[in-house]
Amino acid sequence: VPMGVLTCMKYLMFIFNVLVFAGGTCLAGMGVWVAVDPAGFQDIVAARAVLSTGAWLLLAVGIALSLLGFLGCCGALRRSRPLLLL
């Protein structure tokens, strides 16, 4: 396999993992916003317990995706197979 292809794959993996990290950070931010904002979503969330659970689930999934994207970025830059498999 030519060296240029491997370098291209490295940077594509890095970019993809940055996008996963950014998406996870946005989800975590929305989860915090929905769970904490007293004026916007709190009236809806207080009326339905399912939405409150959904806010915490959104926060947990966002944190998990952020962690996954961060580890993927580190793995892509270091060419670490265990980090990429994680």
C-alpha cells in the first residue's frame, strides 16, 4: 500500500472522529440545556417524566460519543490500533 494512501486514511479517520466528538459535545450540551434550563424546557420536562429521562439519556449518549471521538482522534494521530478499536 503506498504511503500516500495511508496518510490520507489517517487524516480521514481523524476528521471523522473530530465530527463524532463535535456531535457528542453538541448532544451533551443539549442534554444539559434541557435538564437545567428553568425557563425553556423545564415546563415540558416537569409535565412528562419521559422527557426528563430523555434529557439525561441525551446527556449520557453525548458524553459517551465525545469520549469515543476523542479516543479515536488520539488513535488516528498515533496510529494506535487499540484506541481505534475501542
